[in-house]
Amino acid sequence: MAVMEVKNIKNEKAGDVDLNDSIFGVKVKQHVIHDIVRMQRANRRSGNACTKTRAEVRGGGAKPWRQKGTGRARAGTNNSPIWRGGGTTFGPKPRDFSYKLPRKVRKLGLCMALSSRFAEENLVVLDAFQMESIKTGNFVAIMKDLSIDNALIVTGGANENLEKSSRNVHGFKVMSTSGLNVYDILLHRKIVLVQDCLAPLEERLLS
């Protein structure tokens, strides 16, 4: 197991912690990370694009002109796709783009993303991160003391004061262990793990 220094919010050493090699020492395979990010992005697509077919556009009740004798091409409705204002042929309709990768692959990808940040020395472990009140200025000051300007902060459970204090600060995001995912890890330069998230993280990824 790798030993890592634990800091407090004043950037002082508060102890050491053992990090499980099965989570933070995994060999990174880019294609696995790529597959998971593709899945997550596909799952976030709304798929709401919608066009009207010739049956759905307004009008088309009367024949535009008689069948023969006008010298023009025959026409039965002004809803035809070849007419301006007519329906769309094979246009997009609302659809679900989501799909799932095997559970083991998703767990492996999360371990690889965490291992990557650990290998880059972009992983920070804090002993605790409690805020007495919702104060954005206090959060910014703490991040400045830690010399962090872009980070994903992972907590063991709900931390309302921390979440609300950070939500208007660009480059930061707070989430609990249960919501941790590969895409958000890759979006942030550093990962800040509050120490109480390590046990549930191991339970989630090693069970």
C-alpha cells in the first residue's frame, strides 16, 4: 500500500494514510477510460431533437390544383417534403442515446482514473472539510491556502455547507463517494479526498 500525507484545511500535516493499491495503483489503459467517457457523455445526451413528418405539419387538406390540364406536375398535398413548409423526410425524432458498459469495466475505469491522478501527484487527502456556515469567501481562502485552483472534492456523505459555499466558484465541484465518476475526475486537475470518503470508496470499488 502507498502511504500518503494527510493535510488539514490550513495546509498542515495531520498524519498519514494507507491508500489501497487495488484502487490507487492500477495500470491505466486509455481505451478503457475512453469507453467510459463515451458512455457517460452518451447517457447525458437529451435526444430531444424532433422534426415533423408530412402527417404532422399543418395543412394539406385540399388538393392544391386539379390533376390534369394545368401543365404543372400533379400534386396531392402541400405537406409533401419537396414543398416549402412541408414535412421532413427521415428527420430526427426523440431518442435515447444511453447504454451501459459492464459493471466491472466501470469500476476498473474509476480505479484507473484515481490511479492516474495519484501517479501525477494531483491527489490530496484532507483529514476533514467542515464549514460552520455557507460562505464562499471562506471556501476560496481555504483553497488558496492549499494552493488549489481547480479540483473535484470528494466527501464521505452530504456536506451542505461545503457544497453551497463552492457552487459559485469556477473550477470546483463537490460530490459524495456515491456520485464519483470518471468524467468528473478527468474534468478537474486535482482530486481532493476528504478522509471519511476512503472507507466507502473501498467498499464501492472492491465489493
